[in-house]
Amino acid sequence: MSNTPKIWLSKPHMGSDELRLVTEAFASNWIAPQGPAIRDFEKGLEQATGVRHAVAMASGTAAIHIGLLLLGVGPRDIVICQSNTFVATANPVVYLGATPVFVDSEPYSWNMDPEKLKEAIADLQQKGLESRIKAIMPVHLYGMPANMEEILRIASQYDIPVIEDAAEALGSSYNGIGCGALGDIGVLSFNGNKIITSSGGGALLTNNVHQSDKAHFLITQARDAALHYQHSELGFNYRLSNVSASIGVGQMMVLAERVEQRRQNFRRYQQYFAKWSDAGLQLKFQDEAPKSFSNRWLTSILVDPEKCNGLTASELLHAFSRENIESRPLWKPMHLQPLYRKSPFYGSIVSEQLFSQGLCLPSGSNLTEEEFSRIFSVLDNVFSAFRNKVHAFAS
Ligand SMILES: *Cc1c(COP(=O)(O)O)cnc(C)c1O
């Protein structure tokens, strides 16, 4: 076991203004879920994504919850979700008493397969459940845009709203439109490991002023316009703190730089792996379609033992972990989670295979040269052993 410092998968990366902005919040005593930084942060998000209204919230999960409420999701309704995702995509569906129906991924983007989406809708239609489908929720996994053209076309054909889980995709775009601004509602997250962080937080994106007004109302305990505390609807305390928003404002100043740094990480890994493909180790990356621009939040690879002389993703993970380097399997698909075992699933084994072969590599925008050398030295060791295995066979 090494005493070397830990290399994290994706750690916070502050710019030069965040501390000053937090200090300003203290100086003006806006230490509350109210204050000028919140609107500034929202304006920055509107500019970055091209959406008319951003509503900052306590988390991405809260934003998904509110987004589903705005789309009228309630008990016994159905939301069609991408299975290949983090559990926070699906949980708010259940908070509302609705049922998530899961759809498999396409091998290309690793995101919602439009063909399987069609299959799901057709089957639910046949069961007389079409009117219960209240939303379709694709995810832009690891920053890679989903096949939105097809998904939006199918959604509009059946007149079902789309809520985009863009929690991992701030700074990504599709057809030149920011991720989160493509569907009826978009959701962002500023959790500590995301491309930018407000030390926890999220946002709901919409072009519809009624939706953004309603979102503000719902996250402030649904307080009616009256001098006393009067409530006609069930609300939530989901506001973002002005201190957190101050961090967010500073992070928005460096967003473009962070995207470039993450994309640079990807290119570095890509170049590194290219030299091993000649040695018979064919690793695969998540593909960027011609219309897609990914923020490359996490560089992830597929290790197919049949194309890598028997090497597995978990062997790589353990080799990293022995050197105190964090890597992580891809998200375990929702339809394979004990929590969602009984939920309907449309698809085959694409996301299951991604899970068994995938690995997220250290991808922080603040990885140092020294850290990269440690990462590549672990990979060199593992890969040489597996190249030699073949040579041993051959001789
Ligand atoms: C991080 C994340 C969320 C949840 O965001 P929080 O801010 O952590 O609540 C939702 N969906 C996906 C895909 C995520 O990666």
C-alpha cells in the first residue's frame, strides 16, 4: 500500500474569484437562501445554456423533483427514464408516487436508445397506458449528449414532454444548443464532483416563464401572496444558499476553461491508448457524434476482455486503487438495481455490458503532470503484463 497522496476521480477546482465572492457575501451579510448572488448565478446559467430562465436550487435531485411536478407527474403516472444513469435521475419519479419505466442505451453515445424508447411507448400504448406517460427523461451521461434529435422527434410525435437530466453536461451542446436547453425542462447539478461546483446545488432550466415562476414558488414552501403565512399548495424548502451561489458565480467565470481542461484530459488518454492498440489492446471511448459536443466531464473507457487479451475493467480498477488512485465503474443500470428490480425495462444488454466493461478514469480539470505520470505508470504496468501474455502464448 502506498503512502502517496490520493488522486481523485473528479475533485472541486476553484478559480481565482470564488473566495472573494464568498467574502463579499459575508461582508454584506447575505448568508441566507436569499441574496444577490443567486440571481447572478442564474443569469450566468441562462447565458451559458441559452435558456430563458434558470432557477437555482439546493441540488440537482431537487430540480428533477420540481421539474417532474411542473410537468404534472403524480401518483400512478409513468416517466420513461434512461436506465444507464445515477439513481438520482429516477428517485424523484418515485417521490411523486409515479412509476419509472427504464429504457436501454445505444452503444454509440451510451445514452437512451431512441429505438427502445419507441418500443416502450408502443407497448405502453397497447396496454392502454399511453395517457399515463407524463415525461421522457434522457441523460447526457459523463457529459456526452444523448441522441436528442431522435428523442425529441419521438416525444413530439406522441406529445410527451422531455425533461433532460443534464446534471453532468453543463458546457456540452447538441446541434449548437446547450445541453439542458433542448427539452421542455432541463436540470443541472453543481455537486462537488461535477464540472463546476457550488459546494452542492442544482438548477432547473426552462424557456417558459410560468414554469420558472411556479418553480420559485414551489421551492419557497409554496407561500401564497399574503402578509401572513398562507399556503394553498404543498411546497418544499429547496432554495440554494446565497453563499453557495457566490461560489457558483465564480465557477461560471471559469466554465469554458474547465470544459477545455476536461477535453484535454480526454485527448491525453486517447493518445496514450492509441499506442497500446498496436499491441493488441483495443480500448473504446464514448463517441462524440458529429452533432455533439461533450464537456468530457469524465473520460470513460470500455475494456472488452476479448479485445484486450483477457484484461478486465475491474483489474484496472484494482491496480489504480493499489496506488491510491480513484477510478470507478460506470453507473450500474437502474433496471439492475435492487431498488428498481421490479420496474419495467425495454432493451437488451447494452447498458448491462457497458456496466461490466466500463471504467471512469481520473478526470479532474486540476490533474497535475505528476498525477498523470502516476496514472500512466499504472496503466503501463498493467498493459505490459497483458501484452506479454499474448507474446508468451505466441512463442
Ligand atoms: C449528480 C447527478 C444528479 C443529481 O444531482 P445532485 O446535485 O447530486 O442532487 C442527477 N443525475 C445525474 C445523472 C447526476 O450525475
